[in-house]
Amino acid sequence: MKDLLLYVAKNLVDNPDAVTVTETERDDSVVLELRVAPGDMGKVIGRQGRIAKEIRTLMKAAGLKENKKISVDILD
């Protein structure tokens, strides 16, 4: 899960070296915390949050394969 989110985020931003993902597991759920450079925050969130919503949808779909609930937090 973490690798997929890293791949997607690094391809969206101008500064891929600043992208980090922290994974925390709880029972049957996984929380992924995405951090990017301040200048790239708009590229990850998108207009009206569209890109962020699609990233979350993609990660939830990937989590279904492993029967885990995935949530993505975008932190500044």
C-alpha cells in the first residue's frame, strides 16, 4: 500500500524527494500519512480536492484486495 501511494504522489509533484509516507496499522485498517513539500500541496490536493479524493479512492480499492480498510491523510 505504502509503495503505491509513494509512486502516485511522486509522479504528481515537482519535488519527489520530499514525498514521505508513514504507514500505521490498526486491527483491520491502515492509515497512510502523506507528506509533500509545501509548494506541492496544491498538486496533491487538486482543485476542490478532486485529486486527493481520487488518491483516496484508488487506495481504498487497493485495500479491498487485502481485506483492509485504507485511509489516507495528507499532512502539511
